[in-house]
Amino acid sequence: MDVKKAIQERRALRSLEPFEVTEELILDLAESASLAPSCFNNQPWRFIFTYDNEILKELYTALTPRNNWAFVSPLVVTVFTKNELDCQIKGRDYALFDTGIAVGFMLLRATELKLIAHPIAGYDEEKVKDILNIPKDMQVIALIIFGKKAEKISTVLSDEQKERELKRPERQPIEKFVFINKYTEK
């Protein structure tokens, strides 16, 4: 698969089926993320790949109720960092930006492997930190829920979520966020 095809096929679906998690898969996804660029090559990203069933069950208790669809996932990746791990230049902190690029690389690799990788923000950060033993000074940026695309739409989804499974949500028109040469009010 080429990169453009992976970008076009990537979806944050919620109707998932479990799959076999292997150390080879974890290393593959981690290596893909590790190749992302970062300020002065600081590589500020940190990932916890959780696939132990008991820890997963505990981690699911940190999710908001609308994320109950994730309970079938056999792999959750916790993404975290702190500003001090990366460049801080003239008031600009690069840790979140650089970590986001690494996550993007991981999502595209997962797509290429025919996996769904759905980043979520609906979780209790302090509870996630406690469950996974993440230091208090770190920031949990996202959890990535992994699964295989299910044949049928999950019955635990809301009507709105079911609708999003059937059709990719509308994207903003390019003219709304792209400017040529200089910024202009639109």
C-alpha cells in the first residue's frame, strides 16, 4: 500500500473485532512511530502497549461511557509525554507536536496492516496514570484503541456513532484551512 492509499483508507471506526496481538506487531507499530521526525531528534513520545487482559479490563474502567465500544479491543496504546522531553524554543513547546507526528505514523502503519487504530480523548487521565504507573508529571495525550474492522455495526453504538460507521464524516473544504502566501480572513 502506498502512503496516499493508507491516508485515504484510514478510519476511526468503532465497530471492532479482536485480533491476535503479537510482540512482532507491537515492535512493528513502535518502529513506525520511532521513525517520525522530532525537534533535534529528541523523540519525546512515550507509548504503553497494553494487551494483558486483566490490565485492559482495569484500563477500560477509565474510559467514558460513550467509549464502551472499545471493550472488545485486545490492544490499547497509551500515548504520553512531557514538555521537558523536547524542544522549548521562544515559548513554543514541541513535545505534543512531535508526539502527534509519531502517532500519525503509527496510525498509517496500522491501516496498512488492515487494523483500525482509533485515538480517543474520552478517559480519566489520572485513573489511566494510576493504572499504568505513569509518572504524575507526564501528560497522557490519547489512548489508541486497536481492532479489526467488524463485519456488522456494533449494537453498543449510539445512533450518531452508527451513522459515522457507514459514511466518513465530512471534511472541511481545503479553502477553509489553506492560505496561499499570506493569511487572509475568509
